[in-house]
Amino acid sequence: MSYRITYVDTSLAPASEQAPGGAARTEDFPTEPAALARARELLEDVHCHSVLVSDGTRAPLGGVCLQLKVGLADE
């Protein structure tokens, strides 16, 4: 099953346009651990907003379950 991450990246936008605009990007991963590792990186990046992880059926993984899976609930 493949996993997809969709997020908004504002790092390339001019400072005057950084919020709430930005470029929507998607990345695909072959495994859940790889997708979750990337999701954690994006959640820690100040330029990335609205991080969405979805599985092969495009059902979103989110909320507390996602926070636990990427290790953010421990902080």
C-alpha cells in the first residue's frame, strides 16, 4: 500500500505572501514508516502547513493517532 503526504510549503513565497499562501505539494511513499518519518519532518518545519497523510485508499490519517505515530504526543 502506498502513502501520500500533501502539505503547503511557504518557503519559496516572498515574505509578504507567506501566510496563508504557499504552494501545495504532494509526495508519495511506498511504506507507512517512510511517510510518517517525512510527516514528522514537515510538522517540525516552520514553512510547512496543513500536513495531510493518506493511505492507499486516500483516506486521511490524522488527529491523535497521527501524532502518536510520528512521535509528537511525547513532547
